[in-house]
Amino acid sequence: MQFTYHENSGKTSLIIDGDLHRYLFKVRRAKIDKNLFFRNLKDNILYEYKIINIDKKQTLLNLINQEEKEFMQEKTLHIGWCIIDPKSIEKVLPSLNELGVEKISFIYCQYSQKQFKINFDKLNKILINSSQQCGRSNLMQLEICDSLDKFLNLYPTSYMFNFSDNHIDNKKENINTIIIGCEGGFSNNEISMINDKKIVGINSKLILKSETAVLSIASKILI
């Protein structure tokens, strides 16, 4: 673990209790002579705290140092992801976080199953846990859009990943926002919303699952 998340990181004193207290002092067995590092995932500052007092239910920490340390990819990527089964999203979200995806907009596209609902509280917990492990210094942004048409009104420079001879490797330096389809891909109407020059593909004749596609494209663009 690279740091511990606490929403009040940066305050002069922190009181650690509940599940975090049990994790730090019973699972990780933090000792009073060892300082702990925290982030609030709102700024890029790493906060160093000294343990002042430990008891059975809570621990008092005092801030002794802070340093601005940003850990993110130099290139940014915003993914418009047509909604799939949330369980599949949850499985690949830590990997997308590690790759440095800045933002995901979940879109109810024509072939998305409307009964799927996004639990943002659960996704944010997954992102926090992932960031603590990989060291990422800010929290990925998440949002939802009712349709591809509304998404494109907000982000008109978006690219689309689909079957195309226009290879993504030739365009990736220009791509800041890209749309990934759900199972079943895009409808003809949705494809017609994007200029052909902004539809990109890869060298594969195989059909990728949505979660495979999103990981592949994020990897190609970011690393």
C-alpha cells in the first residue's frame, strides 16, 4: 500500500477509528514509532502523520509534513463507455485506474440493457482501494449520460472504437475522448453520429468483449 485514504487528510490532527483503525493497527500492525502517509485524493499532496496515541478503538495522529507529489499519466484519457453489466465494470475498473484513465462517462446506448444501474458509491470505493495500491494521487471522475447523442453534445471531439481500417495507432496522439460500445456494439444510427475519420479500429478480426476492448484501448493510448 502506497498511502492510506482519509477524506480529512491535511488537517492538523486525524482521529482514526472504525474499520480503518482495525485495518491499520490489527491487520497491518502499524506501530507508534512508524509514521503513516495519507492522501485525500482531492489534491496532489502526500501527508505524513505521526502516531500520538493508540487505544483499542481509535488512534490520534498529528500532521508533521506534507509534500506535493503527483502520480498520474502525462496523457489524459476520457472514456465514454456504453453501459454493460456492473459486475463486469467492477472487475476491470481497478486496471483502468492503474492505467491512468482520467474519467469514465457511462452511457445508456441503444444496445445497453436499461435495467443495469451504476452504483457510484461502490465504484468510488473500488477506485480508492486501487489508488492506495498503485499510488495514484487523484480520484477518477465518473458520470452518467442518458444517450450517446447527449454525450456527443457534451464532448463533440470524441472518437469511436469500432471495426475500421483507420488504425488507432495512427490517431492515438489526437485522442482525448473515445467511446467504447457495449455487448452488441453500436446501432447504425449511433455510428452515423460520428465522422468516419474519427472511427478507429485495431488489427484484429476477432470480436472483443466490451471490457476487453476498454482495457485494450486504454492501454494503447496511455502506455
